[in-house]
Amino acid sequence: MHMEIKEFLDEIADALEMPPEEGLSAETDFKGLSNWDSLAVLKVTSGIEIEYGILLKKADYQDCRTLQELYELALLRKQGRDA
């Protein structure tokens, strides 16, 4: 079982310690967020590893722009397909 995009966005917001009113969306350019830094990458990577059982690499983050793209990549990797 995998999380839905809403849960994914909630997990990202939690990892980035963002208040709910700032409201992340699937189209959010995560690299443009003020608190997107190396610690955020570690927290998000850890959360994805726990939830999906996959480990995203630095190149995966470089290949994605939006949170929707990151979510879809995690789903594809979970299903055993490369993006």
C-alpha cells in the first residue's frame, strides 16, 4: 500500500517543518522553497525510504522539479520501474 499525494505532501511539509497554512501543492517547485536544504533532503529521503522502501539518490532530486514529479518517481521506483 502506498500513500496518496495528499499524505505525501503532508509528510514533506512535516519534514520541512512548514506550517499547514503555507500549503504545499503537487505543483510546488520544492527546490525553490526557502527551507529546502541538505537537512531537508535527508529528512525527505528518510521518509520516502520508510514509506516506500526505496532510496532516492541525489540525481533523483535533480531530475525532479515539482513535488508531483517526486511523488510519481517514488511510486515508479516502488513498482520496480526506473523513471
